[in-house]
Amino acid sequence: MILLAIETSCDETSIALVEASGGLRAPKFTVLKNIISSQIAVHIPFGGVVPNLAKREHLKNLPKVLRQILNFQFPISPPGADPPSEDNFQKRKNQKSKLVASGYTPNPSSIDAIAVTVGPGLEPALWAGIEFAKELYKKWNATSDKRQVKLLGANHMEGHLYSNWLTNSDKRQATSKKRKIEFPAVALVVSGGHTILLYMQSMTKWKKLGETRDDAAGEAFDKVARMLGLPYPGGPQIAKLAKKGDCNAINFPQPMRNHQNYDFSFSGVKTAVLYYIRDKVKATGKKLTQKEKTDIAASFERAVTDVLAYKTARAAREFGAKTILLSGGVAANQLLRKKLKKVAENFGIAFAAPEMEYNTDNAAMIAAAAYIRVLQKKKYRLIAQSNLSL
Ligand code: KG4
Ligand code: ZN
């Protein structure tokens, strides 16, 4: 199945083309194209994402990104690659060959479904994507004489979770060999809005072990970055600064580390940073030096990644996980990846995290989430659901 997926839940306008195949035991997602148009520059002056501005930018960017996507030529599956499970695969392949030969693909006829994020996210931003998807759906079904394109809603957080299964079309062989995801698994999904630890028995059967009681991990990164005068989004900025600092310089708290549950809390560490900066400035009567900033960034990053890795490790041990999965925007953090990889090595189990481009918001993961719902024969309503959860 070829899906055209649309993601507009926050500040990235993204559209992707993904070839999905296989059943729930071994789904395959080959990303043919994934375009992300970031609105970060628009939101920087406000220090965070402004929902109505996000909507305006999505409405502006969606047609542009779609145009870029539709100029894309569908590659033909390489020899030896697993074919999609649909019985009309051969027909589709011939159709694709013709399109590649013609060199141009204005191409609803090769697309089986449009997938769009329905939540969670910023309501106006979600609506922008949903309305756009509906229009496209109407237009394509009005012009296509033979077959109907489907319209599928998708859950953004399921997208983050399933981003672990995405492979790039050019890296198909290498990546699928390297990344073998066995169940049971524990999955840490850490983004700007969520911090969730899951126990997964299978692709679709999971239990939420814990989540944040206050700020999400990414949100804490963003807020601390702002305290240090760094622009939004703060995660990559803090990580960059932290590289030059001493992570043991300051002992910031690691809230709930020793609680027996699997919940998290990051507002305490954020407040500890705030007080530390306030006291330092008061004591010296000067602004923070660059060295002090790097030490704060490194010590903060250590506190957050330590507690995430520690609790994930405890869950992996308790539940006998064969794989540790990490995804969501904060999964782009190299220190966190390193720590969880080490945990997995120590336990003799696997560790998987998406390719870097699929950690932060992207539409490829939305295609994966929508396809899994199709396999489950379940549907999301096509309305913005800002609080949709996993
Ligand atoms: O998943 P995502 O793109 O959006 C949401 O669904 O929220 O995650 C964005 C979050 C932001 O808070 C951003 O600061 C954080 O991911 N982030 C990072 C890094 N890159 C992005 N946090 C820590 N280290 C990074 N390298
Ligand atoms: Zn996200």
C-alpha cells in the first residue's frame, strides 16, 4: 500500500510517501519521500509555538510541500526486496514503471490512501492538516475513475512509537538487517509534549507503565534553554552547549528516580536550574559566563537522561524485555541514545531508535501509524483531537 501522509500537529508541516506492506507481525515501511517544512523561525520571537500562527503557516506550506512530493518519481522495489502483500502488486509495479519512464508523477493513481494526524496536538494546527487531507481526498476521488483513495486518521504518538520501524528506500537492506525488533519490548517515547514508558507485548498490544506527572522531557529542555537565553526548540541547543560543559559540575535533582512506579517528573529539575541561575547571578552580581552556561546545560542534560535511562532499564529488567525502543523528538539526544544503548548491551538485549530524521515530527511516521490501524481494522474520527493519547 502506498500512503501519502500529512502531519501538522505542531510546528512542522510534513508530507511523506511511504510504501507499507506486511502484516502485524512483520510490517515494513519504506519511506519513499519525507519532506519537512519547519516553521521554527516564525515562532522563535515568541519563545514557543503559537497555535494560530502554526495554522496559518501550515495552510501556506501544505500546497508547496505537496507539489514537491508529487514531483517525486516512485522508485521500483529493488530486486530481492519483499513485495507488498497486496495481490495487485504486479499491476502496481507496472503502473509505477510507466510513471518512472514518463519522468513525472502528478500521481494520485499510485496512492492508495491519504493519512493525516488527528491528534494529539494543537487544535488549529491539526485542523489545517485534516481539512487539507479532506480536500485532497475529494479531489482525487472525483478525478480517479477506477479506484477510490482511502482517507485515514492517525495518532501522532502512535506515529512516534512506530517510527522505530521506518526504513529509507535507499537504505532498505542495510537498515532492516541491523534493526531487529523483538517482543516483548519496552518503549520510551519522549517528545515536547509527552514522556511515556510502554511495555509492548506485540506491535499493537501494550501497557502504559508510566508517564510524566508534569512537564514532558522535551518541554523541560525547551524551558531550560530559554533560561539560558537560547532559542526554541531548546533540546538541540542544550545538547550542543552541554558538549563543552562538565556534566558533574552541578548536582541537579532527578525527581522520582527512586519511586517504585514508572512515572516521571521534570518540573523539579527545571525549577532547580531556575534557582541555581538566580542564586548565581545574585551572588556574583554578573550575568552567567559561557563556562557556567555550558556546565548548567551538561548537568541538566545528565539529570534528565539519567532518570530516563534508569527507569527504562528497571522496566526492561522487570518485564524481561528483548528490545529497548526509543523515539520522539528527545530521542535525537545523543547522550540519551548512548545511555540506553549501553543499558541494552549490559542486559544482552537489542536497542533501536529511528534514523535521526524520524525522531522529531515527520509525516513518514504518520503513514506507519495509519497502516497499523488499517491492519487492526480500526479507525480514528477525522476531527482534531488535541488530547488523544496512546
Ligand atoms: O516529537 P517532537 O518533534 O514534537 C512533539 O511531538 O512534541 O519533539 C520536539 C521536542 C522539543 O521539545 C525539542 O526540544 C526536543 O524534542 N528535542 C531534543 C533534541 N532534539 C529535539 N531534546 C533533547 N536533545 C535533542 N537533541
Ligand atoms: Zn511529536
